[in-house]
Amino acid sequence: MKRTIFIYLFVFIFLTVPVFGFSSQSSVSLRSLSQICSAIRTEFYAPVSERRLIQGAIDEISKKYNLKDVGISESSEPFAILTDIFRKYPDDSQKLWELSVRGMLKSLDDPYSLFLDSAQWTYFRQVSSGKEVVGIGVEIAVKNGEFTIVSPIEGGNAEKSGVLPGDIILKVAGQNIAGMDETDVLNLFDGSPGTFLELTVRRGNQIKNFKIKRAEISLKPPKASLLKSGITAGYLKISYFSENTDEEVKSSLQKIKNAGIKNLIIDLRNNPGGDFMASVRLASLFVGRKDIVISMKKGGNSEYIKGTCDSLFSFNTIILINNGSASASEIFAGALQDYKQAVLIGESSFGKALIQSVYSFPGNTGCKITTARYYTAKGQDILNKGLRPDIRLVDSSPSKDISKDEGIKAALKELSRSR
């Protein structure tokens, strides 16, 4: 989830005053690192010391440059050691700067705080704005220390190949990814359209190998239709929360309402999330200006994020979720469950209850920093546990054939029972 919680908290660093004995570029790099270090300490949702961050930067540089016994003693000034390293390699200031930022973020031991190099920053911006990207079509995250498929993107080649939410990634392009940085792992997925990626995953006790063709992927907008099986229900499939999802869904909901239909099924299965505020705005259409989510920041300071408009719709609503429903999906579904505006059917959701702010740097790079932990409006703690469905299904995987979709059949049954 991003702080536009995607809120784009852009930080541009342009400093030009040189430090004595340095090139201008080295001076700029060191001063920007000082600002970044300060920003991380201020914004990260848990306390973190300057010494820990700078040691993380030094460790990352030492690993790449094979430096031995470089550390911060209790009596030493942390930035002095980093300054000495920059002085030793005056022509590598940009590389040292990037390694330093990577190391600072890695020292947080938070899988969602990470550096985005040029390729990943471009990909991130394209996805968040709903533009086409190239890949196999998966959303991944680190869960319990393992790279995990949050969900395959609907219509992407990973979904067509049989990749499932919850698959644990072992190898990408033949490389064992255990212990790798997330940014480096993400870069292994990159490639030109038409090329193939070999992916090895663990699913339960089985090892599965896939060879998946990279292709252009466009995130599908919300789809609306009518389902008839004894009753008539509006059906909305939301595959991702982009910046305009709430407006697109609002239009469909209005059409369903105008047709006099009282029943609604919202399908969030395999929806990995997206724009935080789009989910808040969408929840507002059902619960109004009530609290949607509680954001808990460093020091226990809580912020109650309220709905942005009056309630406009009241349906007999079912929301379908599974372990591929994450982030913004959980915000929306949790709010409607808390206020008894919807019944949740399926499996427990992914359980990503952390909020990231996004920082932009010069040179088409950036980073994400976890700035808050969130709870649902009524205080549900879903971190690594997920939302608990009101009606649990053993298998709630979506099916291309709606007549064979166990989740949809269960939703229609529940709507018929509650008439």
C-alpha cells in the first residue's frame, strides 16, 4: 500500500554546497544521505537510531567493495566513517550513495521498506497510474521471511500458467533468491516482451517449475455484470485499486441501483491492493463519513482516517476474498465487515497491515518506507493473519466458468437465504 497512502511523499534533494576536500558530487551525495537518514528516523513507524542506519549503509558498501572490519564504535561519529569511505572512492559517489540508501533501508528489517532503482521506480509509477507494463503478471511480497506470490494479475501469463496466491518463490531465472534484496529479485523479473522467465515455487510440499512468457500487461478496470440464479445480483470484479477505481465502481453501482437491484457481489479475490485512498473513498460510498481505518504511527500515535463522502449505496452485499486479497482490498473489505455492510465469504486474506510512504529521488529512483501500521475501524489486527471471512470456504479460487465458481455459488446462496 502506498501513501496516496500511495500518498506520494516526494522528497527531492538538490544540494550544491561542497564539503571541504570533496568533489561537489560527493558533497551532494553525503548531504542528501544525511537528509534521507533523518527522514527515515522521522517517518519509519518504529524507533530507529542514526547509528543503526549508518551502520547499515557501511555494511552494504563493505559487502560490495570487500572492505574489512569497517564498523562504528561507541565513541566514533557515524557519519565520519561514511565520509572517509566517500573520500577513498571520489569517483564512485553515485554508486556509494545508492548502496548507502539500500543499506539504511535494509537495516530496518522491514520487507516493505526498500530502495527502488530506475527500472523499479518506472514500473512502480506505471502500475500506480494504471499504465501498461511488461512482465509475467505477479504481485510479490516478503511474508514470514520468504518471497511470496500475493496474487497473479488477472489475465497475465502467470495466471494462465497456473501460478497461485501463496506460492513461495525459490528461484527466478535459475537463480536461488534466498537472502537476496527485494529490488534485485524484482529486477530478475524484468525483460522484453516475448522473452521467457523460468520460475520455481514451493506450493505446500510440492516444487513446481514454470516457464512463463513476458508480455505487456494492462491492469483490468472493474468489471460489472448481472448474475441470475433464483435471484438477481449485481456482480463487480475489482482486480486492482488504481487511482480512479472508486469513480469507476461508483458509476457501475449507480447503474445497478437504478435498475432496482438490491443484491451485490464484490469480488476481491486475487486483488493485491494498490491505491490506499481509492479504497477509503470506495468504502465511503457504503459507510459514509465514519472511521474507515486506524493508522498507528511511531510512539503509539493513532490517526483515524474517515470516509470522504456521505453513504450513497445500500445493498445486500457479499464480498469474496482469498489469500490473494491484500492491502487496499483488506482496507475496503474490513471497513464494510466492521460496519456490517457486507458479509465476507472465502478464505482469510493476505494480512498486509502496513502503510508505505513513497519518496522520489533525482535520477528516476525512489524508495518506500513503512510509516504506519493499520487496524480496521473496529480495531481488528490483521497483520500476517488477514481478515477472517464470515463464511469460510475450503477453496475459493476464482473460476473462468462462473457456473463452477464455488465462491460465487456460495455468495448467491447466502443472498437467497437472507432475502
